[in-house]
Amino acid sequence: MKQLLPILGLSLEKSPNNKSAKARHKWTKEIKDIPFNVMYRGCSATVFWQKRQEMRILAGVKFVQEASLNKDGSVGFVAKVGDKLRLEQADKIQDDYTIEDVILKSVNEVGLFLY
């Protein structure tokens, strides 16, 4: 078996260049001025990661109209949390659009709020 691996270009030795492929959601000062463009199912938003637990969604975002349902057709937990976030920010929403910038705590909250 060990003789076959080099022929195939494989090795059992760990390379020092291997890095973790896992996505990293970590705030750094370098990313605070980078706009993140979010586009999904007709929703388009620009988000800035301002502080470790502070994300700002710029005004003018149109929300996804219908929340995804469970396989049985019921409203899922994700849709319920998204609705709760929208209710908390109701003074900044008019006719399914944001009229003011919205500040949320995490990447997950941004996704739940928009979709």
C-alpha cells in the first residue's frame, strides 16, 4: 500500500503548508471598512462589520418576501427568529424596505433578519 501512494501522488506525511479549511468568523480591525455585499433570493444588502459584536446593514434593503418553510409546510424556527428580529427593528422598516441603518450582533442575526 505504501508503495502505491507515491505513484498516485499521495503521501501519509502531514504537510507543513496545510491550513484549516474551516470558515473563520472573526472580527479584525482590517475588515471594519470593507463592505460585504449580500445577495440571496431577490434580497440585496450591504453590510459592514463595525465591531466584534456589531454589524451594520445599510438602509434601503428589500427583504425576502416568503420565508422558507419546513418539509411539512410549517413555519420553522429560523423564520420565527427572523420575524422577531424584524419586530425589534420595526421602526426602521417601511413597506418591506429598511429606511434606516440597522445594527445587529452577529453574522447569523444578519442572515435571519434579511431572509
